[in-house]
Amino acid sequence: MKCKIFTIIIAAALFAAAASGCSGHAGKNAGPERPVSERESGLAGTGSDASAIAPIPGEAEPPSSGGAAASGKVASPAPSMPQNWSDIRIDHSMELLYADQFSVDYYDNGFAMITIADDNRYLVVPEGETVPGGLPDGVTVIRRPLNNIYLVATSAMDLFCSLDAVDRITLSGTDASGWYIREARQAIESGAMSYAGKYNAPDYELILSKSCDLAVESTMIYHSPEVKEQLETLGIPVLVERSSYESHPLGRMEWLKLYAVLLGREEMAGELFDRQMSALNAVMGQEPTGKTVAFFYVSSNGYVNVRKPGDYVAKMIELAGGTYAPQNSAEPENALSTMNMQMEAFYAAARDADYIIYNSTIDGELKSLDALLAKSSLLADFKAVKEGHVWCTEKNLFQESMGLGTMILDIHRMLTEEDPDPSEMTYIYPLR
């Protein structure tokens, strides 16, 4: 509160002492000290109860030449009460091209409401703002800045990495040996990031000691609801992400924009996403090649695991100019993106595929074509094997969400070049 001395001719003598005490120090150490809010003291909770936030007294506006000055009264500070949510107006919504599992609405004063799968809502509160009163039931409050995130959803790590925010993740649900993203593995090995347990067995003591301000979980947390409940009881907001439910590969990559809202880096996210789209435009605008591609792995019990035709991997093949095989219409009715087939059934459905890509993320990368053929003798009779069009994925493919555009480019190069240079490929390599 700025200190201003207003004198009245009749009472000049009575104000002389006060005037000499404030001369040359207007606005500095004047008036009662502003109380420190819970947010500023570092003791703010993470729930949505606005009553837990101490109101910050506002500063009085200087009076005009009349009014208070003429009466000799100094305006009293009016406390700034938290806004009511019903009074806050929406400004605009985030534009999304492919993602359909989340949306973001921006409100007055920088508030952002994230909605995931239509019913999970998260209010992102900018630094310095108080939580509005009267929030609807079920809204989880997330306060920026976020400096100690517990990341369990592995697909999100690459998005944080792209936003130059790995340092915001100090707790991981995957240990160093489970990370194929170099920055994440190095952070754990250096001690900048700590392994805090899997989704169903977190180290609550460690999480609390790190002052965790957000837990990012995959939908696996719904198999252990008591963990989510306990984290929330401890005052840690839990965001359950659903990028794996995006059927379009670029929709998965577009979750970059959601994490940018949490970090306040929307402009950076927009530039990164646009750059990926620019690289893909030429490929996605071309005519289909007419080539068929099978994508699979052989399980330890001999079943062949394939992606369903509506899965995002099948969509990547389509965007690259190919046609996914097998186009099996008799899909099991469940939410899984994959299905198991007997080897004989897979042989009948995919033996004429022009290319096959072996998914190495489950049982490890293959070093040679012989290693693939050792899984089943029937594979030797596949058209792609006979013509030398057999490829294998790198093990880091499914952790690097921002690499999905590059994977589309890899598949396109595989389909259109006679003998692609392996050094120019990022996520697949040929088996000889």
C-alpha cells in the first residue's frame, strides 16, 4: 500500500510528524505489511477448496483531487477475495487437429480447463492466481509452476523432453533400465530423477519428501484405485492421461499441447507440432503405393500378436502410403488395440503381404532374418521374406511419442525406395 500524505490546511500541524516520517519513501515500508498467502509461503494445498487460500489484501487506488483528499481521509485497503468460478468467462478453446481424447478451454486471467475423455476435468491455475470459489464438483486443481512431477505414464516422457522440461520430472514410475529415452535414463542415473515405484506400488514417503505437485498416470491406475485415492488424500493432484486411446497417431503426438498447458509453453508446443506436420505434408498428400504391410510379433506361447485394423499403427501404415494386413473383420469386441492369432491363421491372412515389420518392443530386437524364422518355419514362405522386405522396429519406438511422424516417414521410405539406406531410418531396420 503506497503511503501518501494528504494535508489539510487547518490540520497541517497535526500531520507534520507523519509527513516527515514518510518524506521520500512513498510506497516503501508504508502501512500494514501485506500478509503472506499460503501459496507464497509454499504451504498451499493441492485440492480445489478455495477457502484454503488466504485472501491477499488489495492496494488502495490513490484518491483524485477531490473526495478523500478534500476530506483528509486515506482510502482503506480492500481485501481481494477469490473470484467465483461462475463469474469467470471463457476466452477461447485450443485448436486440435487430430486428438479427440482431450480438450482445453482458456478463461479470464489465464485459467485453463482441461477435459479428458469428457468427464475428467483439471483446472490449471497460473502462478500468482488464487483458486476460484464455487468450482464444479470433480474438478481437480493443478497449480503452476510444476517443479516436482511424478511421471508414471511412460508415453508422456518424450513430450516433456520435447518441451525441454525433463527437469520438472523428479519422480519416475520406471527405473533407469526401463527407459529407452536417453534424457530420462541419464536423469535417474545422475540422481536428478528418482525411481518412486510402479503405478500400483508407489513410494509414498519418497513422493512426499520431494514435495510432489502432480502425478501423471496412465489408465492402468484404474486397476489400483486405492493408489489414486491415497495420492489425492496426500494433497497430490492426479492427472490420468489417455493418449493411448487416440486412434490417430498424430492425435497421440498432439498430447504435446496438453502438457504444454501444464508448463505454460503452448507457443513452443505449437511450433514443434507444426514442424512435424510440415515434414509429413508431402508424404500424406501422395497417392497410396498399393503395397501391403504386416506388423506383428510372436509371443512366447506361439501366438501371433497383431494390431487391429483400426489401431494407430495401422493408421501410420496407411498415412505412409501402404495398406495394413491382415484386414480381419472378425475382431474381438474389447477395448484392446491388439489381438492374438494362431500362426496358421496369420499365415493365411498375411503371407502375401509385400512387407512385414516385426515389433521388437515385447521380446527384444532381432539381429537377423534367421532369428525371425526361428520363431516359426511358416514365416519362410511369406512373400516379403522371399523378396527380402523384412524389417524390425527399434525398441524405443513406443516410448518416443514425438517420433510417430518420423515412423511414418520411415515406412514411406521403406515402401517407395528400392533399397533404403538404413542410416536414414530412425525406428526400423532391415533383417538380412
